[in-house]
Amino acid sequence: MTVLSRSLRVAESEAIAYRRTWRGTVISSFINPILFLAAMGAGLGSLVDSGSGELAVPYLAFVATGLMAASGMQNGATDGSFPVMAGILWRKNFIGAISTPISPSDIIYGRFLWAMLRLTFVLVVFAVIAVLFGAMEIGPALLAVPPAVLTGLGFLTVITSWTVTQKDGLSLSTLFRFAIVPLFLFSGTFFPISQLPGFLQPVAYVTPLFHGVELVRKIALPGVDASVVTSIPMWIHFAYLLTMVAVGLYLSTRLLDKRLRP
Amino acid sequence: MSVSAPSRISGIGRLTPFRAQRIWEHNYIAYRRLWKVVFSGFFEPVFYLFSVGVGIGALVGDVSGPGGVPVSYAAFVAPALMAASAMNGAVIETTFNIFFKLRFQNVYEGILTTPMQPADIAIGEIGWALLRGVLYSSTFIIVMVVMGLTTSWLAILAIPGSVLVGFAFGAVGLAATTYMRSWQDFDLVTLATMPMFLFSGTFYPLDVYPPAIQLVAKISPLYHGTELLRGFTLGVLDWTMLVHALFLLVMGLIGAAIANRRLDAMLRK
Amino acid sequence: MTDTLVEARGLTKRFDDLTAVDGIDFDIHQGEAFGFLGPNGAGKTSTMKMITTVSPITEGKLTVFGLDPTTQGRSIRQRIGVVPQEDNLDLELTVSENLYIYGRYHDMSRAEINPRITELLEFAQLSDRRDSTVEPLSGGMKRRLTIARALINDPDLIILDEPTTGLDPQARHLLWDRLYRLKRDGATLIITTHYMDEAEQLCDRLVVMDQGKIVAEGSPRELIEQYAPREVLELRFDDEQRDDAVIKMDGVAARSEVLADRVLLYTDDADDTQRALHDRGVHPEQVLVRRSTLEDVFLRLTGRRLID
Ligand SMILES: Nc1ncnc2c1ncn2[C@@H]1O[C@H](COP(=O)(O)OP(=O)(O)OP(=O)(O)O)[C@@H](O)[C@H]1O
Ligand SMILES: [Mg+2]
């Protein structure tokens, strides 16, 4: 078997497992982002738009694009943490798999393929709903799906490589509390980074979610001005996220191999 | 030894109708090693507060608080986050943690072979959950004071207020857990708490909604907790706060009664 | 006579339409070791749970220490120690904390509990694991800890539901020794077990339950005398000879049983039977003569159904 066909087997096993667990992901993948869109975009939007008027786009559009990238992050981070720990420690399906011709790197590539599929589906659904809310136009919204998927894959791979070095599940919750939640709140999802105190702005500029959010916004809201996005060229965002995926893949295949075949 | 020999139990143990404090002792021992995990739960609402304070607040400007008084956006949202932290602390405790002990470890079955009773467990666990909720909300209010988001002395009353929030959610959480069959059912917990967090007048006054939706939002228990704490931290008292307090109290009592009955039926088959 | 610790009359437990315990009578006396034997699902654990007051009785009468489990459960539980069939240790706590908190549930003070913990850890041979968490302990260690936990309140009545399942032979013998000592010091024991040697070793009296009913009662000796001929011949044959031999042996002993690998003949005099076999031209490959055991009684009474 080639790497590709072995990875496809792994993706297939993920898909089979998903038939049982999809219910749990409905809430985090679909319902939560939509609730945030309704509460923050539509509800809070009515206050923001009648308030200071600092944004050149309706707040709904601003939040919807931010949430699209953030949803990619959330899904990628989730896939890269708990199921990976389960594969090693709890469900032990990784341990089972490597007693067959499947190797640790096949597991990584296979999960990557499956995540790409799932993220695409999740984000297309989100984009369509945001369009129905009136947050964006359908064309640009769909064009913004690939960058949001890319954001998710960046988080998936980097967090996978971190997870495989962890001893138990406790640190995973810590990751969400101290990395994912702050990123969600401070990387430009809900307000432009220019509002952060000066010393925090450079920090925000190097976070991966910032690049995801910027990219989605620049594509989904064509022609927005400097009150909404920075003037950083898009290729930098792409390069950042692609590097993240490449480094994440490289590290996670190495580290998972080390973990499973010490 | 004669058959009716008096037992060794004497003094206070015999007198107290409940030994709920033993459950606290148990949890205290178990949590000594996990304090970091417990403590880290405090940060999430604080992050939200910063995000609102430095970012979203600037976009929104002032909003109309209780009694129509204009307040800064951060001061408006802060008490709601405080109520949500009491809710989350109590709910995490009575759902995830209890489910594990109840369904997988059979810890309570063992406990019931000692002089402990199901009611001791129900009261003890609800009390402990409430405590965790109050721990979060009272550390949170310190942050509020430091950030200048509350200036009224009445804010002190927000702490007993969050006791009520913790009680109501802890009791209902425990009752709900007795109905849970698998981990998958916990999605329903998120499905209940997430919308409550977002739509209970947390981030904006309910009057942005049409009247029909306002009515729905007013059924949300977190709405009552939020309004109660908001009145206290903004120093605006109002008789409707009595209604909010009563709502939470009744909700907690009903939850506790159901939890107690269900635990008894589950554990003493 | 006041030395009856547990008294059951027509004791019944039903779960919906399943009758787990079907109107049983028994008396357990102060200072004895009383056994419940029976195949899986016979109703042993259900009976134990009623005695420990955690399971309400459906019908009949039950008293423990002369107290009513329905209304005086708490007073009863103060004086018993329970080893459940399945360990329910608290995996979040360490070994010594598991003991400590049970002491607290019994309202003992820290000063009372601490020396007791040391003593019990010694007893369970877990002293060196005192501060380890429970999770990584082996199955047998967990079992020993559960037993130690049941003793924290120095109970008058100790209820052990399959106490030695999962223990290695050393640990089993150690436990028998400890239980024997507890009994000598005045404790009363109620034991369920699937190990007949254990029942023979430990129990002064026992009952055999099957499908919720008591089908036999007495001391191990009495039961063997009553239900099994004195000796057993275990015969092994070549595969080809076996069927033929079985036909020839018909009626040679009081009772016979044909198993996959051997044939058992129950008889009062093995020598006589062996001679009779010879006369009938039966020549087993291997002959083993042994005394009847409780196991033979058990199989006789409850049938040779599957025993897990
Ligand atoms: N909580 C319950 N609900 C319904 N049925 C039950 C319950 N507990 C026990 N039973 C049923 O009661 C019957 C007796 O079970 P019990 O556990 O008392 O058997 P046992 O003699 O202890 O068996 P084992 O040797 O396998 O431990 C079984 O048919 C069992 O399925
Ligand atoms: Mg049993």
C-alpha cells in the first residue's frame, strides 16, 4: 500500500467513528457559531451600529467573518486535542492501528484528510447561514471558506503535535482555557486589533487566528477599508498559515511516532 | 457484645440531621491536588471582561443600565459575566464530575454502605457546587472593583446573590445528571448553558429584541441571576430584584427535591 | 435467643417482574461465618444489599442487630463493614485518603482514624502504597484496599461479596487468615463466594441459593454428607474407548457424570467400585480417587450449568 491509500484507510476509520459521534460535534461546530452570530452579530450589532460608528461595515459582517475563521480554529483545535489523546490513552485506537500496516505518520495524514473534508463542510454551512443572516454575499462568502479551512488545519496540526507530548487530559483543558479562548476573544474576532493597548498589538499580530481572520475578512468583504482590516498583503497571511500547517505536519508525524513507538 | 449495644457514634454526628459536610470533606481532599484546574476556571470570564472592556466597549459606548441610567458597556456586562461564572462553576461540578462518580466509579454506592444517606449526598454535592460557583464569582467581583466597574457598596450583596445563582444551577444540574445516560448527553448541558449565556441580557439589554423574544429570554434563569447581580453592582435597587431572587430560590429548591428523590431511587434499588 | 444478628423470614426482592430473591429464611448468629453460595444470578448480591440496607426489601421480614433496615438503616450501617462485589474505590483519592474518608463517613475523629489506617494498611499489605493514587494499583491491591476500607469502623458484622475474586493465591490465603482472626476476635462474617475451597475453609454454616431460593443449608461437612457420596472416582479414557466404557459402566455407582474429558463416579466405597469396573472390563487410562468436596455438592444441587 502507498502512503495515500493507507492514509485513506485512516480517514475512513475517522469517518466511521464520526457516524457515532457527529451529534456531539453538531453543537460545537454548527450551533455555537450560529448562536454567537445571532447574539453578537445581530443583537450586539444593533448597539454597535447605533453607537460610535467606528467601523465602516455593519458589525454583523465584521463578527460573521471573524467567527468564520474562529470556527475553523475551534474545530481544528478540538480535532487536534481530545481525539488524539483518546487515540493514545483512552480509546487507544492509534495503538490498535499501528499493529497493522498503518504507521503513525499515516494516522496524521489520514486525520488531516478527514479534517479537511469535515472543516470544509462545517464552514460552508456556516458561510451559507451567515449569508442568510445578511452578513455577506454568497460568492465572496464561499471564496472565504478555503482560508478558514486552512486556519483550522493550521491549528489541527500544531495542536496535534503538542497533544502527543502531553501526559494526560488535564493539560488539554488548560490549552483551551489559556490559548484558544484568549485567541477567540483578542485576535480580532469581535473588535479590530487597533483597539488593543499598544503593547499588546504586536502580540496579536503574530497569533495565527489573526491571520485567519484577516484573510477571511479581506476575501469575504471585498473593498473594506482600514477601519476593518490591516494593510498587510494577503500573501503574508497565506504564507503564515501554510507554514503553520507544514511545521505542524512535520512535528506531529515525528512526535506521534516517538510517542507510539518509543 | 450484646446485639443492642450502643454504637460508637456520638455527639454531633448523631445530632446533625445531615452529614452533608462529609461530602465537602471528601471533595476537599480530592481537589487539593486539582486546585490548578479549579482555579483556571476563574480566567474565562475575566478574559471575556477584558475583551469587552478594551475592545467591544469602545465600539458600543454607553448603554442604558437598570432604571435607564447610562453606564459604561463594561460595567453593564461585568455583573452578567459574574452571574455566568457562578452558573458555570456550579454546572461543571454537578454535571461532569458527578456523572463520573455516579455511573462509572459507583462511589456513592460505597458511601451508602456507611451511615451516610442519599439526602446527605444531594445536599453535600449541591452545596459544594454552589461553593465553586461562588468562588469564581467572588474572585471575579474583585477584578471588577480593581477595574473600577463597580463603585457601590451594595456590590457586596452580589456575593449572596451569586450564592442563589450557584444554588439554582447546582441543584438543577444535579437533577439533570441523574437523567443522563452517556457522555453524549452532556451536549445537552452545553446546549442549555450556551444560549443562556448569550441571550440572557448578558451583552445587551433585552429591549433590542421584539417583545415576544423578550418574554422567552425572561424565562431563562440566568437572566434573573444577571438582573439581580446587575442591580447590586450598579447600586440600583428595585423591587423586581426580589422576584429574581425568588425565582432562583424556587428553581433551586425544586431542583434539589428532584435530585434527592432521583438519587435515592437510583442508589437504593 | 438474642445472639441472632440477622434474621430473615420470607425475604423477597423483586425488580419489576424479576424475582431475584424468592422468600428465603435464614438466621445468622453472633460470631459465626455464614456463607452464601450459588450460581450467577442466584440472588446472593441482592440478599447482601438488603442486609446492608441499601436495597429496600420487597416483602418478608428482615432484622439486622434486631433493627429494622427500612427505618433504622443508618444505625445498622454504623456497625457493619461492606466489601461490595465490584470495587467502588474513589479513584480520585490516594490509598490512605480512601480509608480516611470512610472513617469520616463513620464520624470517627482524625485521631481515631490515623492509627487505624496504619494498622489496616499493614493488614492489607499496602503500607508502601499509602500515598499512591488508587488508579494504578493492580486489581488484587484494589481488592485488598476495599477490604481494609470495610474494616475502618471496626465493624461487628462484616459483609463480603466475593472478597477474593481476582486475588492471587498468596493474597487469598492471607485474607482467609485475616478473616479467621477477625472472627476469633468476635466479628460476624457473611461471605458469598464461588470458590468452594474458600467456603469450606471459612464458613461455619452456609446456604446454597439457586434462582432466588435456598436449596440447601448446613455446615460444609453436613452438606457433603447429605448431598454427595463419600468418594469420587475420576476416570479418563482414550477417545475411542470412552463411549463404549460409558455404556458398560451404567449403574456401577450411585451417580455418574460424563464430562468432556472425564467421567465422574460418585460412590461410598471407591475400592468396591473400582473392582466392579474391572469385572465389567472397563479399563480407564487414568484413575483418580478423591473425597467428595463442596464443589460436588454445589454442582449436584445447582446443576452443571455454566459457572463464570
Ligand atoms: N438493580 C437491578 N435491577 C434489575 N435486576 C437486577 C438488579 N440487580 C440484580 N438484578 C437481577 O437479580 C438477579 C439476581 O442478581 P444477583 O446480583 O443478586 O445475583 P448473584 O447471586 O449475586 O450473582 P453473581 O454470582 O453473578 O454475582 C439477576 O437476575 C439480576 O439480573
Ligand atoms: Mg453477586
